Amino acid sequence: MKDNHTSAPIQPLKICFITSSYPVDANDGSARFIHSMAQALVDRGHHVDVVLPYQARLKKWPDKVRLFPFHYIWPASLAIMGYAQATHSDKKLRRLAYALAPGFAMQQIRTLLQLHRKFRYDVLHGHWVIPNGVTAAWVSKHIKRPLLISLHGSDIFFATKHPLLKRAAQYAFARASAVTACSPSLYNGALALGAQVERMHLLPYGVDAERFHVVTAEERAIVRQQLGIASSQIVVSFIGRLVEKKGGEYLIKALPLVRSCLPDILCLIGGTGPEYSRLCGLVERYGLRDSVRFLGNLEWNQVATLLKATDIFVAPSIHDTEGNVDGLPNTILEAMASGCSIVATNLPGISLAISDGIHGRLVAERNHEALARAIIQLGHDGGLRATLGANARYRAIQKFSWNVVAAKLATFYAGALAESGISI
């Protein structure tokens, strides 16, 4: 799995991102990694435009990254493509998504062609092979510009489940000069769909290590007081969409055993999603009402605040019943950068960031007893929490900064341009 890059200077490029999700405003954490990636490239001197579907809540917030939303359906209430709206719990595509797909693709292509005529992009970068990599591949061939595709999760899952989507992904991979995957699972999934190994690159996401940072004991106490957390309480935090693959039920199932050893445990759950009602039911069933708080959807700055108050961050991700799985959740990198001790499952993507006993604790998925034991160990051992948190912070800075990601991407772009024989 290739991930090496050169540090040689690269001439500024005009890059067009094609995506179906993006933060709707400056405080939105959804698909934040797309914006962070674009911003990191801009900070290195490149120019980045983003073509994305219209969303009523989308604001063109002040930024050096230009956004170009396109309309594909009227009324706007039917615009479900992207922004985590086109699927049921990340397991099945909604029927309306199939109906909207042709019009979505045509408008996306039309927008790309219009923008290229105006700005003459050097390279196209499609995020998620389905649907954006496919339309970007068609445009790439038409305008004779190289294409890079980045895989982020559910695109590979759906492509392996549906014959038509599989053929579409194969078409896109055949056109791509380079393909990046944020986890080994996605890397291997792309190979199974026909991507060429010599064009594949393992490229985990980055993290904003300035926004997510270690705080002083005084700052931590102030944040905990603002959140109504007693100084004696051990805070366990979970942040993510409430869908099956995030494994929230296993955290809740672990809490009765945790509470028997750590009576002052407090579990804070940030996020919304279709699993909310079921998770609330589990809290009631296990008598955990006094030990669990559901915080609802968190803005990006609120995630940073919650991590300042956190003792143990838990990411109990699993393969869901349909086989879908997380790559490397960005919240794990944010918790690492914040110096939190972490308990997570030993999925391939997560294992890229965390080595068990060094940067956190890793346990088998769907094993709530192992999850509980790891939480109890860290709850009892403040010294171990501090050591793991410091190691995690150091690793996040050294290996997962957005500057590192942007440098690698720029190298892939330059290689694709050189291979295409295009001079800038």
C-alpha cells in the first residue's frame, strides 16, 4: 500500500473538488474533512474550487475555498443527494436517490464543464467514487485532465452490493490516475472492484491540531463546570452519527459493568441519527438514566469543547449487519490531538492510528465486556490515561496533520499531470 511522497516544490495548481457532502457552515462538523483537505491545499499555495449539490442550509462562508453548488431537483425539499441524506442508516440507498441520480449526474457534469471553460482546471478530484468519481471520470476524459478519486466509506460498500454501481465504480477507477483510501478496508475494497494496485494510495485523514489541543487543568475545570460535570466524575465520550456501524449499543451495554467499578462514571453521547430511539431504550432498560446524557447534534466547536472535558473517548465501531464499516473516524483523530485516552475497536482503519497500549486501548468489535474492562482500567489509572493521551497527541501531530495530507495529494496531482503529459 503506497503512501510515500516527495517534499520537492510543486507549482501551484488549479484543483476542482467534486463532492456530495460538505460542511454547511463554519461550525458544521459533517464532512469536515473535505473542507480541511481543501483548505490545507490552499495554505500550500494551490487554488481549490468545490462543486457540490445544493442544500438549503449551505452558506458560502468567508473562505479562500470557493463553493459552486448546483441545483438538480425542484422543489428543494426533494434534494436528498449527499449530506448523509440519500441512505437509510448508511445501509441502503433510498428509492428517491435512484430516481434523482440521472438528473444529479447531468447537472454535476454540466456545472463541471461550465467551470472548466471559465477557470481551466489542472486536475479534478472526486470525493466518493459513487457518485462523484463517476461523473468526474466522464468530465476528465472529455476535458483531457487527470483525475484523482478519494474513497471515504459507504461508496465502496454500495458499489460492492449493487451490480450497476459496481460497473460505474469500475469505469471511474479505470479513468483515475490515482485513488486514495483512508483505511485498509477501503483500499482492499477498491482493488476488489478493479482499481489498479499501482494507482492506489493509503492516505488517512488529517486533523486540525490547533483547534483540537491539550488544555490546562484550570481550563479543563472551567469547561467541566460549564457542562455541569462534577470534579469527581469520570467522563466517557462518544461522538458520531447514531447509526449501527458506530457501535453505540455496545458502549451502553458496557456501562452497567463499568458503573459497578466506577460509580461516578458519566457517559456523554454527541450526535443524532436513526439509532437514537433504540439507544435511549437501552439506557432505560439498563437503568442508566443518571449515567448517560444525549447531547444531540454538535457543532464543530462544540466537539472541541466536549473533548476538553473528556477523560476517555470511546469509538466502538463495528461491521454492521449489512457489512458496512467505518474507515478511520475523524473524531478519533480529534480525540488524539486533544490528548484524550482512547478506547476503540481494532478495525483496520482505526488500527492505522492507534497501537494498543501505546496510543490507546483496542478491543474486539461487538464485545461489550472487553470494552468495559478497558474503560475500567483507564478509569482507575490516571497515570495511564495521561501517558496514552500524550502519546496519541504526539502521533496525531506527526502523522495526521492536514499539511502532511496536502503534501501527499499535491505529489499525486503532479505525478498524474506528468503521466498525462500536461504542462502547467
